Amino acid sequence: MKTYTNVKDLGNLNKAVREALEIKKNRFGYKHLGTDKTLLMVFFNSSLRTRLSTQKAGMNLGMNTMVLDVNQGAWKLETERGIIMDGDKSEHLLEAIPVMGSYCDIIGVRAFATFENKNDDYQENILNQFIKYSGRPVFSMEAATAHPLQAFADLITIEEYKKTARPKVVLTWAPHPKALPQAVPNSFADFMNEADVDFVITHPKGYDLASQFVRNAKVEYDQNKALEGADFVYAKNWAAYTDPNYGKILSSDRSWTVTAEKMALTNNAYFMHCLPVRRNMIVSDDVIESPQSLVIPEAANREISAQTVLKRMLESL
């Protein structure tokens, strides 16, 4: 595997999940693959789970790991081609990327949406420049439009906790004080549409996601109706996608917060969220602290999703 940016890169999804669960049983069984190999993780944005879990995954595989925080201790990088570099950015990404590639074997990149231009965000300019110019296998540690390591961990978690062969999984929008990217819900939808689940997306009108991610999912604008009979409830905020409101907050309706009353509509569903989470905005205290909350095992599976991807990339070297 040379790139990892979406569900299709995994190939057979059932096989990928089985492989991940086997890795979880024996995390150090493939250390020989990473001996004398180096993982470089490049962060244009902040991170907790992604940074720690991916670094741990690389270490499990015997890799040397390096972390570059672009905005702390590195030259400011220009990303636009054709610009006169007379400002505060000292180095261009087109030189920086091949230099980074010369120091490592695999590169992970984290670069969020800016909400300045939808076309630029959805063309994934930064991630794709790494893929094009680094000369190394590249994986996304969350890009402008997708977070495939998170979605893979989510699917692994659902596979571990499901009680029926084809569970009902609901992705619900929830309020948030800041405008957040669509990356996590996009990737969750990307994976759930390929998994053997009954998948429903619910959100207020105006918050429709891009069609390439929604695909054949059922979209329900009545949250209560969507939650009926759910086995898993995945809560996440995202800003508007459609023009002319791209990147904007259209609603702060607290009735969309996932509460115990909302969860009572479900089939004793498990609660999921990628973290960090705004308590009593996204989800009430009693729900996230309940025995049905999977936020911690879900976060722990980030190590497993990353290790599965890195293992496959090492095997391709």
C-alpha cells in the first residue's frame, strides 16, 4: 500500500478488519518489518490521539519515529505555487517535501481544512503534494476532507462490540461553539457505506455532507426518528459544506445534544465520538460516562488502525 487516504485504499474491508484484530492480539509480532525503517509524522495542526497512537504504532513495528510540528520550531512553509515569497514564510513546501522524504521511509501528514476556499480544501493540496513529491508512501493523519485512521478505528470498534450481524449505525450532528471541518463525518460515512451496517445520517437542514461521502446512506432530518432502534450512535459536529455557507455555523440548536433521553430512543445503543468532545454541547455527562460509552476503547483502537496501515506500507517497501 503506497497511500492511505480513504476506505478504498484498504481493499477488502472485512479482510482489513480481521487483520487489525489479529494485530491487536499480537502488537509486536511484526517488529521485523520496521527494523531500520523511519516514520516521519508531519503536523500542520495540533493533535493528541493521532500523534500518540501513530507514534506508538510505529514503535510496535520496530520503526524509528520522528515528529515535525510545522508551526513550532520549523521554518514557516509556503504552500502556494507562483507566489512571491516576500512575507514571513521562509521555505516552500516543494523543497521541504523531498528533503523530508530523504530522511525517512514513510510519511504521515496532518493538515486541516482552512475554510478559506472549498475547492482548495477538497482538492487536498497539502496532502497531495506530499504524495506527489516525497517519493515515499504517504498516509493521512487527518486531512482537509477526511480522517481515515479515525474511521478505520471506529469500524474496528463497531466490529468488536456489535450484538447483531448488521447493526444500525447513526451518525448524528451535534452543536458546537466553533466551526469544525467535515473530515471526521466524511470518513465515517465513507467507511460505513462500505461496511455491512444499516447506516443513517441525521443533521439539521443545511448541513448535508458532500455526495461522494454520503452515497447511498439514508439521510434523516428528524434526529429522534433517526435514533429509533439504533445500535451505535456516533455524534460529531461539522460546519456547513454547501455553498454559499461553506465553513459556517448555521445552527446552535441544543436540542441536538445527545442526552440520556435521546439514547432511550435507541436499542440500548453504544455511544461513540472521536474526541476531544465538548461535554454538554455534543453529549451530556451521563451519556459519555455511561457503560454504553465507547469513547475510550474507540480511542485505544487508533493505535490498531495506524499499525495496520503502517504494516501494509512496510510490506510494500
